[in-house]
Amino acid sequence: ELQRAFSGVVSMFRDASARMAAMRTAVMAVPQPSPEWMADLQKMENKAYEIQLALYGDRNAARLDMPTVPSISSRLRAAAAGGGSTSAPTETMLQNFELAGKAFRPVLQKIKDLMQNDIQRMEQKLEAAGAPYTPGRTVDWSGN
């Protein structure tokens, strides 16, 4: 169940990232963009970066052989390492699964908050300003 939920959050994260990139482009296309919009986008991108670190870890630090905190994905891989085995899971596998679950709860809440609050608010602002369409955004029309 945790792996299923993790997979869903990964998809949500990709969707959020694509929507934020499209919003950045749309903000630049508005004739009089509000300076606060760029600040709002930067805050959303910072939240997304925190989520990315929790999901996948700090890849740059890992490439430089610097110590890193295990990510949720690395813990899940370690927990499932003996997936083809008929023996009971090892204590290490169980610990990794438990730690992945504990780390996952706040990340799930952060991605939900990003999608349901921050992104939706920005999409509403863009729609009200007449910005070009962005994926996932609801379009309104007054019909004049």
C-alpha cells in the first residue's frame, strides 16, 4: 500500500512540477504581471524542491560522495530488496519500511497542500488576469 501511495505521489509531483513550469511561462505572458506572482511561484518551487529531496534525496550531494539522508525511495527499495525471496523480511527491511512510512506522511501532506492550495490559488489569479491557459487550470468565460 505504501508503494502504491508513493507511486501516486510521484505522479502528483510530476504534475505539480509541469503545472508550475507552465504557470511561470503564463505569468511572463501577462501584460502587467504582479511582482508578487513571481515570489509566489518561487515559494511553490521551493516547496517542490523540499518534496523532491524527501522523495529522492539530494542527488547532487550523492554524486559528490557527500553524506546524505536516505530518501523515501531509497528506503522503499531497501525494504523491497528481498521481494523475490520466500523467507520472512529481515529486521533491516522492516525498519526501512517503517522509516519510509514515517517520512512519507508529511511529504504526502505537503504535496496535497501544494496542489490543492498554492497551485490552485495561482491558477485562479492567472485566470482572473486573462493569462494564457495552463494545464490543469479551469477556464472561465463571461460571454460578452
